[in-house]
Amino acid sequence: MAVKVRMAFTLIMALAVPPHIAATAATASMEHARDARIFELLDDDEDGRVSMMEFKNNQMLVFYILDRNKDLVLTTDETFLPADVFTSIAGADGKIDTLEFLDIVDAAFKQADTNHDELLDRQEFAALLSRVRSQ
């Protein structure tokens, strides 16, 4: 389970962070602003919390954006994931389908929901992204 959660965090960050961004003070400020914007995009009802449904609904949008050839699977050239991480997430066919993608999203959400209220507040979301960045 821990490996799956770590991979889920890596996947979420790979989807949210272009690989060419360097870790500098200016980048840290940009990351904070980007993280706040991502949270706002996920928070569909603007209540300051992200439900599992909001998290899943928006992650599927990310999936469809990444799926450039619209075959409903992600290949290595459609993601920013390192090859070893992609391989560990992908099914036996060497691709990430929507169910595999959602399973990873579920694991990431549950791990991030530290108070177990089935909602992510800004602090839980920030902690999720911080853990992913430190992986």
C-alpha cells in the first residue's frame, strides 16, 4: 500500500509539475501560487475543501488532457512520469487505463485525508504536494 501511495503522489505531481522546473526560491513561490490555483480548480463548489468526488472528477479531466491520441490509455510518451514509476503503475499491457488511474487517485486522496473527514482542506492538500515533492 505504501508503494502504491508513493506512486500516486508521484503521478499527481508529474501531472501538475513540468519536469524542467528547477528548485529555486522563485520557483518555490511559483509552486505555492500554482498549488493554490490547483486547489481552487479542484474545489468545484468553492467551499474551501476538496471532496473525493471533486478530486476524482478533475483528475479525469487531467487524464483526458494527457491522453493525446484519445485511446483512453496513457503511454509513457503521454505523461511526465519517470519510466520506472510509469512501469510500476501501468497494467500488464504497459499502459495506464482509466481504472488504474482512478485507483491511484483514490489511494492518494485517502492518504492525504489525515483527519478522515473525506475532504481535503488546503493544509492537507499542501501537505500532500509537499510529500510528493520530497519523494
